Amino acid sequence: MRICIVGLGKMGSGMARRLARAEHEVISVNRTVQVAQNLAREEENVVAAENLRQAVDRLPAPRVVWVMVPAGEPTEQMLNDAAELLSEGDVLIDGGNSNYRDTLRRGEVFAESGIRFMDVGVSGGVWGQSEGYCLMIGGPKETVEQLAPVFQALAPREDAGWGWVGPAGAGHFVKMVHNGIEYGLMQAYAEGFELLRAKDTLELDVASVAELWRHGSVIRSWLLDLVTHALQRDASLAGIAPWVADSGEGRWTVLEAIDQNVPAPVITLSLLMRLASRQEDSYAARLLAAMRTEFGGHEPKPST
């Protein structure tokens, strides 16, 4: 099958390579044309296009364009640009981390012109190219069946790791919740290993504990595998600043939980802990210390 991949960042380039190695023809488009040209030189089944119009012109009908650019305005602009070049019956896929509410709106707009719009939540990170991607697919179910060879090539196995989860918007909604859960799991591992390291009287080797837990324990997981790799490189994590970003998916999950009256304390607190990590000088923490001094006479730690 011939497909256009727009956006050759870490995810988009890995997906293009995986498709090409599965004998699909990939027309690649990137804001920096040189990136697409380099990819085409490295992968036999990849052709670089100078722009989106050129790429669409090289696609057979029904044309399939898969957009992998940052969520927000870049995705909005690229989807609109692609829609202007596509015709009734063509397929337009948003594989980025878009807000599902934006996807619902876009689905209605594109449906009016007969474009089959799909949202695919993609999980797998930089390992997806070699291990396969988990694909959470929203949109017309019959279109999913037609594109099955593409999804099978990207997934870890032909019969696992990809699936239709509902109409347009469902793919991004499921991916949003997936990322919220990811926040909570990561926070639990981080707190547990900090507790292990803090018990210095036992002289625990946290990397060895991580490796031990990987085999047979209830908490074994791919995330734990990654924790182990990181700790084996440097258990002190020297050189890594204690500053944690968030992609927006965790925030959207918390807001959705509030809207739906669903208690999600673990996910919510894991998001707040990421925000706390960015405070080099927390006014709230200083005020807490001041209050302890006021009511209990506890001497505060001097400011450095």
C-alpha cells in the first residue's frame, strides 16, 4: 500500500521506516525537506516529496495521508492543508496527541466534504520502530478494515497491539487516558525507588533491585525495564535535572475526570508532582516552614 507520512520527528520517522521495511511505499513530507530526503536515501521504499501537494499527487485513489506533527496549531494547519488537497473518499489520519475535543470538531468538518477522517492514538515512543506501536484507532470502522495492512505493519504483531476503539475522537480519548495512567505509574516507580535509595543504612543497590523485580514480580512492566536500564547506567542519575515536563495529555485526563465526576486522585497528584518539580524556589514550601515556626517554634532551615 502507498501512504503519505507527514512529519518525520521521532515517531513519524520511526513509523515511516517500519512501514517501508514491511514493503509499503511511503511518500514522506517534512517541514525541513532535507530530513525527508535523508530518510529516502536510507530506506528503499521511501520517497521524499518537497511539499504536501507533491506528495498527494503521487498517491493513488483513495489517497491516505497520515499526519504526525505536534498537537495544536501545527496539526490544525496541516490537517486543513491536507483536506484542501484531498477528495471524497480519501483518508486523512491524525496520529498526534491531539485533544479529542478538537478531533470531534474536525471529524464533523471533514465529513461534510466526504473525507474519511481518523484519529489514531500512537504509543511506543522511540522503541516503536523496532518493537511495534500500540495503535488506538477512532473513525469509520470500515476504513479501519481497509487499512488493516498498514496497522498490522506498525503494530507489534498482526493480531495484537492495534484496534478500532470507536468513532472519530475515540482514538485520541483512549490515548489521553492511557497517558494519564502512564503518569501515575511513573510517579509510583519514582517514589518507590527514592524510598529504597533513602534507606542508606541497608546499602541497597537500586539497580539490582530493579532487575530483580523485572522477573516474576507483580509490578514488572516495560516501564520497569526502562527504569532498570536507566539505573544500570548511573544509579545516582547525576546530570539529570529534577525537572519533569508534561505533554498536556495528563492535564486533559485530569480535566476530563473532573468533568465526568470521576475521582482520579493518583493521576491528578502525579500531574501536580510534575508541576512541583519545576519550582526551584517554592514560595509555598517556605510558607509551610514559616507556619511551623509560628505555631510550634520549629526552627526553619536557613536559606542558602
